[in-house]
Amino acid sequence: MNLPNIRQIFKESRSTGEERRIKNNSFYKFCTFVTLSITFIHLRNKNFNLS
């Protein structure tokens, strides 16, 4: 059974501007997630390092 390519269907239903906006938005959300994760790890290690 051949399943449709869902990503391609959604890509065809959006304009180029919408596609670019969605890609940029997801990239910035990912960068924010990574930055916050690194910050929280650093703060946690700093607070529990009692030596």
C-alpha cells in the first residue's frame, strides 16, 4: 500500500512566504530550546558545585 507523502501535501497547500515563515519560526524555536537547555544545565552545575 502506497501512503501519501504528508510533508509534500502540506508543502503544496502553502505559499512560498508561508513556508519560509514556518521554517524560520521552527528554526528560532529550536535555537531558543538549545540555548535554554544549555543555560539551565550550566546553572544547575554551578549551583550544585559546592567545592
